[in-house]
Amino acid sequence: MDEGIRFNLEALSEIIDTTKAVKEPEIPFPQADSFERVINLCELLKQKEFTTKEEITQNYDFDGRQTDYYSNAGKYLGLIEIGRDPLTRQTGCFLTTKGKQVFNLSLIDRQKEFVKQIVSHKAFKETLKLYLDNGEMSEKGIIVEIMKRSKLHNVNTDTTYFRRASTIIGWINWIINQTEE
């Protein structure tokens, strides 16, 4: 990553301290381990306004489930909406007003805004704080305990919690990779 678009730990701490928690949305907790792909999907939607699920599936060489996972991850963060094209009636995705605002920011401010969107969710914020306190990623079992306290929607079994913990790990690692030493 280009050194010019990284921010320091002080800026990260300020984001964590000043970002207010949101109520967990009543949509499935994301199962999308690569935050870069969430960003990339948003970039595609910025260029095309509306993209069908089929186009997303083909563009990323996904299967249909993966398309749903990544579009739902963008929806979870308030960046993507899923709907139908009024003319073709095909199901697809487009950026929300918030998503458009984020993608009109400078690259560094966009990265910071992504961090704000992520840490506005309790499970991500608490896991990131633990990472910063301990200097390493917590074990999945600890992350699962944080998730259970966070009132996540539609995560009901330990197996699902452990699978979704991979999303938290992936997104926290993305945040850490945006931060300079």
C-alpha cells in the first residue's frame, strides 16, 4: 500500500474513541473475509451506478453465494443497497447515498471512513481494541465471545459464529494494514 494513504495509530485511536456504536442491522452478519473485495465491489458500483448480481458474479469469478456475501457486507456497512433495476427488473446492487459520499472523498479520508463504518459495530470495535492492547489478533474463541455479546442478527450456532469470526479477523487485519507503525 502507498505510504501516502496510511494513517497513524493516533488517528486510528481517535476514530475508535469518537465513533458511536450503531444498533446491529437486521440483516445477516457479513461472511466476507476480504475487505478489499468489499471496497472493490463499491468501486465497480460507483462506475456503473447499477450492477446486476449476474454481472458481479461474472466480474469477480464468484459463485452466486459469494456475490450475496459481498453485496450483503456492503449493505451491512450502509454502503450498498440491493434492489431491482426499474427497466429490466433484474436484481442487483447500487451505492447508497452514504456509499456515494464515501467514494467522493480523498483516498486517505475514504480509508478512515471505512474504518469508522467498521468500528461503529461493537464486535469489530471490541476486537480491534483487544488487538491494539495485545499487539496481536485474539483467538477465534475470544472473538466469538465478543460476537455473542454484540447481539448479532441471524448468527445462531457456534459453527456460524466461528465462520463469521473470520470476517472480523479479515476486516481488522485490513484496518491494521492501513495503519503505519
